[in-house]
Amino acid sequence: MAKKSIKSSVQEKSLQKQIHRTYFISGFDPRGAAHYKRMFQCDLKTQGFTLGQRITNGFITRWPITINDRCFFDSQSEKTSELCFLHWDDIARDNWPKSPMSMVLKCLEFAYWYFFQGGFNTYYKLFPGVAVCGAYPPAFLLLSICISCGFAGLIESFDFINNQILNIKLLILLLTLFSSLYFFWEIANSLGIVWLSRSIFFTHKLGLTSDKELRDRITKFADQLTFLEMSEPSYKLKIVGHSSGSFVLAMLAAELHRRPNQTNLCKRMSLLTLGQNLANLSIYEKANSFREDLEELGRLPKINWLDITSKDDLLCFAGVNPYTSCGLSIPFSKSYPRMKIIQLAPLKNKFSRMNLLFNQFEIHFNYLRKNCHDVDFIGLLINTK
């Protein structure tokens, strides 16, 4: 009788605290956990929730989600929701070209591959919107140089300086040219083109060369996530990857899947990709390791994977299956991952079709905001979905 009482007491305690964890992987973004905490905190407050005290375990930062200074309750048992941020923002900072000159050189290198080695055609066949956005950086650079040189030439043609004072005339010409180029740099920054360029150049580097730095981080993610789930097991866990975080998600999920004795973890785990650009990496011939990751995820035990994209978001491959994009067959009997296309920019709001192209940076983050009812990211965090 006493044994039964002890056993039931242990079961009751295990049921009293069912942790639902959301592991969030941001895109190629150097701003880190603090930026995303502020973003999510603001939306959580409107629902009566807040992020608790920060806990850092290596490359995983955790926040319990609380209500009225207590953990979230339902009618049956105590359920604690927890947000975990997986850090690769330091890798983004290390690969974040800062000077305009380095950006120009990388842009020229990318433009050669994109327009003369088949990059544009490959993207266009998969999703024309991504191909257009990929052309933004080199097209904007070309336009900036042409207009700046034209303006400098116009200034040079004015005969308001004595032709004999060549040094002064040359100085004015150079000042005009560089001032004009700086003006276009500021415009590119405000439109998010500089940000887009850095993300494109990083993925291009991964596709053409070794991804050892990121692979090492994936191994550490898997080690630390496994340790956390063993020491403080969750009832359910979801890994969410936004933008370039989608291919980090695929790498991590594959690493967990191929490890022995992880069947139970895989059964409790689900994947969610938002605004994914998996094809950005998988189309490269040298990205064999990433294609092997996709093949690993196509084996049993099957991990539940939902992919959400939007045709309004030209920075993602809307409705493009990551397997078919790189020539792999879709695993399992039904479509994998499950793909859902949503509308991010209703025609009645400020994102009209006329200015859709000029608001892509803002639209790309709408998946994570509370006004995106088709995703309801905040509902996912507080475990109401």
C-alpha cells in the first residue's frame, strides 16, 4: 500500500510540472537574445504574460514564461512554458562586413556568380520573388555608382573653377562622388538592402566553402539541448527557425536525429520554419552536408515539421519544398514538411502592392508578431496552440 502511495505521489509530481519548451533560432542577425526578448516581451505583456529571470546554459538562453508572477496554470495541472534562445549571433557578428568597401567587394563577387554562373536562373525557377531580391544588392550598387559618377561628372563640367587650379577641381570632384555614394549607402541601410546583402553573402560563403564554424556550433547546440532535456525533461519541445535560422534548424534536428538513443526526444520534438530560405543553401553543389541533413530528417522516426511561408515575403521560398529544391525525393507518403502559405501583407494595410518591394525587411519579421494570426507565435510560446 505504501509503495503504491509513493508511486502515485511521484507520478503526481511529474504531472504537476509539464514543461513546454520553444527553442527559437533567429536568422542571420547580430543583435542577439536581448533584441528578441524585447520583441517578444512586448507582445506577451498584451496577453498578460511576461518573461521571467534569464538562465544561460552555454549557447542556450532560457526564460520561463510567467503570469502574475506565477507559472502558467490550466484547470488540470501546472504547465510551465519556457522560451529558449539558441545563440549563433556571435557567428553573425564575426561574418558581418562593416565597411562599405568590403561590402562592395563581396557584392561584386556575388554578382559574378549570380548573373554569370547561373545563380539568378536557379532562384528564378524556384521562386521568382527571391531571384528579384537576390538581384537587389548588385542592382542597387550599379545604380548608385552610375548616378554618383553622373552627378560628379555634371559638377566637373561646370566651369566655375579656373581650369588651372586642377587640384581644387579634383578635390571637389572626389568629394561630390564620395558624398553621393555615402548618401546611397544611407538609403540602402534604411531600406534594409545592406542587411539583406550581409545575409546573402554569408549564405553564399557557406554554399561555396566550408561551414565548419557553424557545424561546430550545431554540435554544441545538440549537446546542450540533449543535456537540458535529460536533466529537466520537457513534456513537449518545439524548435522554431526564422529566415536563415531555418537551415540552422534543419542541421540541428538532423544532428539530434542521427544520435543513438534519441527516439524518445524525436517523438516529443516538432519543427516549425517561418519564412524559410532552405533552398538558399541547398542549391549549392558543395552543400553536400546540408543535403545529407535533409535526407536524415527523411528517415524514421519521423519528426513533425510544419513550414509556413508567404508569397508577400520575397525573402523566402514560399511553398518551395526543401527536398525538391535540391533534387531529393520527398520522404514519407505525404508531403514533408507540411507546407502552409499565408498572407502577411493584406491589401488594405500599408503594404499595398505598390510598395511591397520597399517593405520586405519589415514583412519578413511579421511571422513573429502578434498581428500574424495564421502563425500566432505568442500563442505558441504560452502553450495555447
